[in-house]
Amino acid sequence: MGASPLLLANAEFGRRAVTLGLGAAFAAAALPVRASGTLRGFHDVRDHGAKGDGKTIDSPAINRAVMAAAKAGGGTVIVPPGRYLCFSIRLKDNITLVLSPGSVIVAADPDTHGRNYDLPEGAFEEQFTDFGVYHNHTSLIYGDGVSNVAIVGKGLIHGLGLEREGPGPRWHGMPGFRSPQSLGLTPEQARLTDPAEREQQGRGNKAVAFKESRNVLLRDFTILQGGHFAVYVLGCSNVTLDNLTVDTDRDGIDVDCCRNVRIAHCIVNAHKDDAICLKSSYALNRRIVCEDVTVIGCKTSGYALGSVLDGSYRKSDYVSTDKVGVLGRIKLGTDSVGGFRNVLVTDCICENSRGLQMGAIDGGTLEDVTFSNITMRNIVNHPLFVRLSARQRAPAGAPVATVRRVRFSDINVSGADGRYPCGIVGIEDKAIEDVTLADVHVRCSGGGTAEDAARVPPERRNSSLEPSFMGTLPAFGLYVRHARGIAAKEVSFTTGQPDARPAIVLDDVAGAQIDGVRTSAPVVRAVEATRSSEVQVGSVALVA
């Protein structure tokens, strides 16, 4: 899974060349590098005019180095120590960009240095996602339709001049929407009638982005303040993101409509948005499944911007628009037109953030997803939540989504907010199917009242993925509504304060197996079921 052996070998050769010198690097190189003609040479950006003084705009020189390597059939572009002020850097086939230790690529500020980022591409009759998702060229470093590309090294990308906001979607579900065709305009002309979109011309909003590319490797570098999206990978295959550190105030790593992706050993701090997010949007004007993705050994959080990099881990005072708190989570969703399948998230640590969240809300199918061996501390909302709804931000006629075969195992949660238990929530006309919790242990604050226990959470068939509209739920451990084939085995749900709610509530559930439960709730009311059938409750034990 992930990048090709030759790409990995070439990237390692580039890294060694910076630290050991060319001779030693070649002697230690893997056989594919020594035998291959794809690594044509080294191109120091200073030899192409880059100054690295923090004042000169160095992106033209870096792009000249990239083009020189590309014309030679491929090669390694080295960024030595220094501070390089840049607009868009365009990567090409068979290029390894090496960010040397001590090198900083700084995103230029359009208000100070002019609006010189590459212009947005990809306008369609309807745009179902935010501005920055469609437009890959509005990035500090990007590749569009490239192959065998790597960015490696211990350097820093500082997105100082990148935008973190932008225009929203434009589609038939929005009040007053008219298609470009109905207005007698091309999609690009219609886009530019929007003042908010015109304002984005020449501005950048992503630190690193790849679109419709293959064999991509991102390794070892750091991103600080990455704009709207620190890393966005759209419609790509065979992608490896390894040992990245991202400390930002919007999205960290987004993987959209991709296949065969490995995200490993990354640290992502994103207090105002998602840390690691998988999507299957309609940004390429067609349905594409996001599939065969692994997230392994990562740490996500929602601390204040820059405080992971400086080691202070300061708490953020951000509360988001729903007033719940920080984000910084791992998520599958936001956009789900194409759906998700074959996803594994394992051996991760999540702290001071929202919990694991996933679902399908735009007509896609989410299936065969596993979360395992995860430690979570100080979670500000639901530790685990699976959602199905019918927002249908997709082409007209999209079917209602399907969510099935989801597994949670070996998950330990402490310091969770007692108002928000784990949840599995579908809609009245479409149940979530086949979800299992095994060896899941949640310790929350508790404090729920009898009024909380009597609450009937509101239905919202066309909601987004975010469940905060439901408010405090009538269980402190697990709340399930509109589902079938649910299992909770060898689980524990305990509270720090007395709580009047049951540990587990099942509402409109067909088929459930509950066994091996340890809970703070009295055994006689640990599990409550209404409007449900074929519910089997086995061992339940009271614990402090």
C-alpha cells in the first residue's frame, strides 16, 4: 500500500544526500536508485536564483529548478536552509522536493506581496463543496495529474499568507440557486459573478495539495498554519503520508476520493477543524469511492495553534459554531457522495478533541470500516459517533446513503463530556446496519438528570454529519436510534458523578446483542429499549 518502491528509494536518496553528501548517499542507496535512470540529478534552488532571505519572492526560482529537473526526465530539487517567501510551487512528474533541515517555505501574503497565487481551476454547473476543495491550483505547493512525486525532509512549511476562509458551495439545494446554464453563462463566468469568489482570485488557501495524481510520498516535514487545508489529496492513488507534523487552525490532512492511501505516524493538531478527514466529494464532477485507506500510529489533538510545535500544549478557547468546543478529530464524512470502503484506523492517540466521527449523508455507501486500539483523553463531545442522514448535497436524484459493517474495538476513553455518549443514529426511513463495539471502555463526567433521561432527541433527516443538534442524549454510555444488527460486547461505561440516565438506550433497533457490560448504572436500568425487537441482553455488572 502507498508509494512505489522506486519512489521511496529515490526520496530516501534525496534525504541522505542532504545530510550525508552525494557520494555517501549514492554508496548507501538502494539498488533501484543505482540501477534506475529516473533520478537524473540534483538541482539546488539557489543555483536557479532563490535567495532564501525571507524578503525575495523565491517561487519563480524554485519553479525553474523543478522545470530543469522535469526536462531531464526527473530529479531531486533541494531547498537548503533559509527562509523562502513563495507563491505557488508547481511539482512535475518524477520530482523529489527535499526540504533541508533549517529550510522554511513561507506562504506570501497577497495583501502585502500581490495576488500572485495560481488562479483557481475546475468550475462546473454545480459546485457541491467549498471553494478550496475544487481548486487545487490555489495552493502553496501542488501537483496536478503528476506521477512519482515526493516532498521529504525536516524543513518547515509556514502558511502565513494562506486564507483560512472562503466561499461555500453552490448547488440546487441552496435557496435561490440558479445554474450557470439557466443564466446564459459558462460555469467560470457564473463563478466570477460571486463577489466572494472574485475576492479569492490570486489568493492561496492550502499548504500542500495533489489532484488526480499517483505514487505520491509526503514524509518528515512540518506544516505550521496551513490555511484552510494543510494537506489536501483529491482523486489520487498510491499515496503515503508518513511522519508529518501539522499544527494548524483549520483542516489538517484531508484525503478525498482517493484509493490506496497510508497515513502513518503523523501528529496533527487542528483546534478549529478536523485533524484527519476522509471525504468522497463531488469535486471532480463524478462519484468516486474513497477506499483502501489506513491511518496508523497517528496522534490528533485540538490544542491552541502552534502549541504542539513549541511543546506548551496550551488549551484552546475555541468553541466552534455549535458552542461545543474544539475539533481536532479523526473523521470520515463531511462529503460522502461516492462513499467509503475498506478503511482501517488503528494504534492512534486522540486527546483534547472531538471524538471519532463517521457517516454517509450525501447518498454514498460507507462500509467495512474498522477503528481499533485507540486511546482517547479529554474528549469534548461523543467519543464515537456513526451517523446516516439525507442532506443529499449531491446531483439530483442521489439515493439515500447506506452505512453498514462498522467495527470499534480496543478503545479506551477517559475525561469525556457526560452529555454526549457514543452514538449510532440513522433516520426513520433508513437504518444503520451491523455496527459492533467490542472492548470499548468510556469514562465520562456523568451528572445527567432525570429530565435528561426523559429527553427525546430531535430528528433531523437532512442534517450534516455533526450530531450536536441533538443536544444532551438520554444515555451516558451508548445511544442507538434507527439501526439494526448492533452488538456491544465486553464494554464499560462509567461516570465520575452520579447519573440518572441508563448506560445504554436503544430506540427503534431491530436486532441487538448486549453482553459483558460493566457500568455505573444500576443493573435493572443499565439497558433500556423502546420500539425495538430481538434485543438480547446478557451479563451486566455494576462497577464504581
